[in-house]
Amino acid sequence: MKIMKTVTTNINRVGKWVAILSFIIGTIFLRMSFILKVEDIVMPAFFYVVMAAAVNIIIVIILIVDAFKDKENRQKYLETVVIMLLNIPIVALYLFVVFNF
């Protein structure tokens, strides 16, 4: 049971850190789009968004699967999923800002 608790803690920690880093790096790209010409930052930012989305989706799927398997820690898994999903409206807002201003 100790191993399961460690795995739960690790995947939750990874999920939270990925969410935080995704937000920070996305914010850096947004700020760079105001400093540089948008054309100069579009390709690296697009590549980042695609890669971040892929990593985030994989981690969210793992968390959801683990939440169904481990009823004892389900709440912790789902809290991490919510934290990760909060980046979706932020990405939408950032894209709106970049393409409209």
C-alpha cells in the first residue's frame, strides 16, 4: 500500500507542476507576442501549445484512470485534473488576445 501512496503523490505532484509550468510558459509566450512581432513568435508558440496539450492530455487521462482504480485517493486525483483543466480557458483567452490585439 505504501507504493500506491507514493505513486498517487507523484502523479498528483507531476500533474500540478505540469499545469503550473504550462501556465507560466504560455504567459511568457503571450508577453513575448507583445514585445516581438506576432509573426516571429507564432510558430514557436503554436509548437508549444501542441506539445503542452499533448502532455497535459496524457497526464489527465492517467489521473482519471487512476481515480477510477483508487477510490481512496479519488478526490486527490480529481482535484489535480481540475487544476490542469483550468488552463484550457486561459489558453483560449490568450489566443483571443494574440489574434485580436
